[in-house]
Amino acid sequence: MKKVGFDIEKYLQEQSAYILERVEQYDKLYLEFGGKLIGDKHAKRVLPGFDEDAKIKLLNTLKDNAEIIICVYAGDIERNKVREDYGITYDQDVLRLIDEYRAYGISVNSVLLTRYEGQPTAKVFMTKLERSGIRVFTHSQIKGYPTNVEEVIGEEGFAKNPYIETTKPIVVVTAPGPASGKLATCLNQMYHEHRLGNKVGYAKFETFPVWNLPLKHPVNIAYEAATVDLKDVNLIDNYHYEAYGKVAVNYNRDMETFPVIKRIIERITGKESVYQSPTDMGVNRLKSGITDDEIVQEAARQEIIRRSFSVENDYKKGLADEDSVRHMQVILEETNLKKEDRAPVLPAREYAKQLQEQEGSTNLQAVIAVELPNGEMITGRTTKLMDASAAAILNSLKKLANISDEIKLLSPMILETIQRLKTDELNSRVPTLTANEVLIALSISAVTNPTSELAYKQLPNLQDTQAHSTVILNRENEQTLKNLGMDVTNDPIYPTDNLFYN
């Protein structure tokens, strides 16, 4: 049974009350949402008991008074940046987010493309949104933002970027990922709102780092590990200490820009800012939900290891630089962690080595190890019929259903027929069946085969299991495992020399 160290109800109650306190001070509050508004899987992993959709559920309680602006950096659309946890590009994620918000009955005001420079792919995306009835705006990059305050406040700054008309007292500004221009959007809106005579404020809905946990608490270090590509570093908020004599944790980007942001807000409003520190700007009651710090710390340590694998894989794929890899190595050193501290890593590697020795081969063996909820370790290997992902899932389902390992859940004849379809009719050069293909076969077999049905019914119990592969998974298999709720890592090694199919 999964250990729980976080009380989601207590957190939501305190967080909601604190937001409403801020709202009461203004005619309109622009609320920048840091992290994922929906599907915050990082928070779910480091805070066992956290609901990955907690923030949208909180916002749902305020929906009569709230609307959403979705920001996306035009450059991310142009280069097809991918949101890794869902395996979809940012433009696709914007569409997904709009559907999700609408399902909750929360008003989506518009989509804003930031730092727009006429990128062709971004233009196509804008047209698609507009033809679907979505309001679309663009903001161009402001020369000298944010440090050149005079330029930012001048006619070539916020004034030239359009005002997005809003009608509700809470305007949530969110995005598919970081560095999407959320803060600049909030400040731009504040500039125009003030010119219209509205009393307007800004706050940031923070999740990580947690300002009132120690600087080197594993939860805060896990945030640093998750943002190595952004070069984020956690720091003590010296502004907060000087103002209040209290230690608070923030991160370098907020610390560096705070004096400038404070000055911009003061120039916009013509009043001294109510904020004395970057921590003041945040609305973060996350610590109030932690009920068992030891459980949370261990979960955060595991997340740090998981992130180390992720960074190495991104480097192998050309998506991360050497600085990110080095920073991740430093984080592992300072937390006294090694990759083998992740439970399924050694069993996967040891089984792969055993297979290699048995076959007298120097070829890399593709193996996946899965740690079941009871701690038992199950492995699967690539065979002529199916790949390691498919084998590991079937073996895990058999164990969960107490089905003997000798019993076959799927007839080899059925699998071979599917293989012939792949190779002969669909012209695939990879005959081995993927996890998705085998799961479809299992679901069909479950209709007539009671044993297959027993295994099929165990699929929900793969949620939150830990898995490790000795080779880089292809995107389809990786996404299938993630869709099942499995946390998977892999060694940064391609299974073959075939560049296209890797």
C-alpha cells in the first residue's frame, strides 16, 4: 500500500483562503500560476497524497469569479517543444488545456502568443484557434525587458502590446510550461488596467520551491533537479530576511528580477509596492499539507534520482546541454544519492547481464524491471514476439492476479497474426509487438478467456509502480507506461543502431 505524507484537503482549504485574502485587496487580481495547473505529476510524486489536479479543483471553487489567459511562447510552438509527461507538443497541450478548463466550467478568456515574431508555425496555430472560436492575441518582445524600466513602461513597451479585456475579479495566467511569458503578461495587463482606472494587483500561485521548508530539504532540491534546463538554483530570500527577519527560500530568477519587478509595479500604480520580497508575491501554503515529513523526503529523493535519468536521456537525444548534466551530478552528490538507489535499476541491469552471459553475446539486452506495490520485483525482456515493455506489463499483471508464470495470457498464434499484419500489410520493419499492441490484444482476449480477464482487471494496480529499462524506450512505449500511471526511467542507451526506429 502506498504511503501517504500529504493532506490534500487541508492544503486546498488554506490555499483557497489565502488567495481570497489577496483578492479582497483589489478590483482585479492577476494570478500567475507557477507549475502545472492540471496534471502536476511532479507534485504528485514528491508529495505522496497530493492530487495532481488539485490546483484546477481549487480554481473550480472560485470559477464564478475567475477566468483564464493561456500564454505560450511562440518560439516553443515553432520548434515543436514537447511536454514530456504527456508526450505532446505545446500547441497540442494548449488545445488539451482549453478542453480541460471547459470541462470544469472555467471560462477561458483567450490564448496569448508571447514574444511573437511572425513564426510560420505559430501563425498556423493561431488560425486554427481563431477558426475554433478562441480569441487569440500576440505580444512582441519588449527591448530591454525587464531591466530597462523606462523602455518597458514607455510607448515602445507595454503600451504597444494589446490589452486583453477581462471581466472577472480573478484572472489566472497559466501556460503549458516554464518561460512562457506569464509574468510579462500579468504586468502588461496591470499597465493597461491602471490606465483604465482599475485597482489591480499581482500575485503568484507558487508550488515549488516551498518558501518555509529548509533550503536543502529534498522537496526543494527536487524542484532544482526538475528545472536544471532553466538553470534554476534555490536561494535564501535575503529581501525577505531583511524586511522581516525570517528565513525564506526562493530561486535565482525571482531573486534577480524582484527589484526590477517591484519598480515596474510601482511605476505602473504610482504607489509604493506592498511587496518587500519575492516571497511576498507568492501564495504558497504547501507546507501546511505535509503530515509525514519522512515519507515526503524519501519521495523527493526518489524524484531527484528519476530526474537524473531524465537529464541524461535528454542529453543523449540532444535536448539538454552538458551544463544540465553537470548540475544534475552535483545535485546527486550533495544529496548523497546514486542512481542505483532507485529500486528497479539494479534488478533490470543484473537480469540484462545474466541474459547476455547465457547467450554468450556482447549485444545489449533490453530488459525492464517493475517494482510492484508490495515491493516485489518483476522483469520482462524483449523476445521475437514482443518488446520488453509489453513483456514486463504482462508478467506484472500475471503476478498481481496470482496467475502461474507458465500460463500464457495470449496465444502465440494471435501475436504472430498481429506481427504479420504489422510487417506484411502495414510495412513495419519492427515485428516485435509494443506494449500498446499487446494491451489491445489482451483486452480482446479478456472477452472470451477468463484468465486473460483476471489479468486485464489488474491494470489499475499498475498505477504508481516504479519501472526501469536498460535501454531508451521509444515514445510509444514510454507514453503507454505513463498512461498506465507507471513511473519509468531508463539508462541512456539506444537499443539498436537503427537511427529512425530509435
